[in-house]
Amino acid sequence: MTEELERVTRERVEKYLDITDRARKKATSLCSEGSLDEQRLSVMMRMADDYASDAAHFLSIGDYVRAFGAINYAHAWIDAGVKIGLLDGHGDDVLFTLP
């Protein structure tokens, strides 16, 4: 494995911040307003947003490893919402693991 693939760099974190931001903007709710599923999805998206915020913070202080971990958790929350049918990924199999 090359050294480049083994390193977490600012550029790599920024790439995943962008991917996650695009996923967050693309995915839309499939939940009925006021439903229990909508409440659950709200919790999931709050977790995604909190982890994305953490990733940006860690990136700003130069902690690329924690930033990389946090942004991957953020994306996983969004992806999970698509996978379990609370979010519509609009057929995008690059940003999401489709059902």
C-alpha cells in the first residue's frame, strides 16, 4: 500500500466533508409529517449534523484523524436513513448504499 493511501490528509477530509454535504442536501424525507418515523429521522439527521460539525472543528485544529472519523460517522447516519427507507436517495448509488 502506498504511503498516500495510508495517510489522512486535510485534502482527504475536505473531500469527505464535501461528499457528506452533498448527501445531506440530496436526501429527502420519506416520512409523514408528525409521525414517529419523522421524529426518529430528525434524531438521525441531528446526529449527522453534529458529527459533521465535529469533523469541521477537528479539521480546523489540524486533528485530521478525528475529523476523518467524525465525517464518516456523519455520512453513515445519512446513509442509514436511506438504507432503512426514511430518506430518499433519489437513486444515487455513489452517495448512498441504496436499499
